[in-house]
Amino acid sequence: MTISLDIVTPNGSVFFEEDCEIIILQSKQGELGVMAGHIPTVAALKIGSLRAKINGQFEYFAVTEGFAEINPSKVTVLVQAGEFAEDIDTERAEAARQRAEELLQQSQDEKIDRYRAELALRRAMNRIEVARHR
Ligand code: ATP
């Protein structure tokens, strides 16, 4: 038995696969492995990797914060952005990381800007990390 995976962003579905053996998500509570037959639930996701075993091999994705809706035969991942490891532009992620780090050094007193810069830094570092799996 397999489980399907749909990764949906505001731009629409960026990945769909009918036959996943297991889907491993990074939830705010920790790592969560989902196989066919899982009880229905919703999990909040953190910026991190998502990996799915398809035809015996893990495929890696970088995802931003969002939610996963889990059903016995389907996982729907709703995120602002998600990229297949192979599609990640590492130079762009490296530039984003540098920009975020510079902002964090400048904006010691501005709480909102710091928070946004910290999230941008986490997205960039996550993309750099996930891009190693290709
Ligand atoms: P940047 O500052 O480089 O735009 P960001 O973290 O602000 O990075 P997001 O807002 O998370 O970018 O994503 C905007 C869009 O760009 C999404 O469609 C996302 O998939 C894509 N994207 C962002 N960074 C990369 C990357 N390094 N490689 C490929 N696609 C990317």
C-alpha cells in the first residue's frame, strides 16, 4: 500500500506523486513519518526538509512553514514555498543567506525586521542543506 503526496503553494501544486512508500515531515513537534493507513490529522510544519520514498528511493524537498493534512491515503502539504532538491538555485540561496546575515547585524533594535531576517536566514540555510541531497 502506498500514499499520495501533494505539495501545494499559493502558485498551485508544485509536486504530486501517487505512490509514496513513506513521507517524512518536519513538524513543529518533531520528525513525523507517514505511511498509508495513517490516522487523519493535521500537523504544523517548520521550515525544513520533506522526504518521500518513491520507487525505493528518497526524494528531497525544501519547504517553508505551513501545514500537512494527513489522511489514510493522502498527504496534502500546504506551504508558502517548496522546491525539489534538484531545482534549488544554491547561488540564490547563498545570496539570500548573506543578505539576511547582514540585516541581522545591522538591525539590533528593530524587532520586526530581525524576525523577518531570521526567517529568511532559516529558509536560505534550509535550501542550502536540502540541495546537498541531489
Ligand atoms: P529570495 O530572497 O531568494 O527570494 P526567499 O526565501 O525570500 O528567497 P521565498 O519567498 O521563500 O524566497 O520564495 C519565493 C519563490 O521563490 C518561491 O516560489 C520559491 O520556491 C522560490 N525560491 C526561493 N529561493 C529559491 C532558490 N534558492 N531556488 C529555487 N527557488 C527558490
